[in-house]
Amino acid sequence: MAKLNKPVRKRIPATKFAFLNQRKEPLENASHVRNAVARSGQVKDVSEAERPAAWKRMESAAKRFGVELKKTA
């Protein structure tokens, strides 16, 4: 996964992040989507109310980039 530097990260629209207001977990490509999904429970400084909406954005991005999400028991 390519690391985003500050100038590149600032150019990404807020709508391309799982957590919009905090601009956390970019969803720019398949690699970023897999990383966001894997770390979604570890994101700090977001409310529990924000997590379901972020998950929906991650699901949508996963579908767009062909990333298969597996349900865990």
C-alpha cells in the first residue's frame, strides 16, 4: 500500500474517507479499502455513532474496487 503524504492526503475529497469529519481511513484504492476494513475497530477519536456510516462507505468502496468482504462469526 502506498503511503499518503500530507499534500496528497489533503487533495483527497473528504467523501473518499471512511470517517468523513476526521478524514481517517482513506478509500482511494483496493489496498486502502482492505486496510480500512482491517483497522476499522482500532480507529480512535470517532464516536460509536459514526462507525455504522463509515462501515457503509467501506462496503461501497469494497464493491467499487472488487474487494471481497468476509463476514466473521
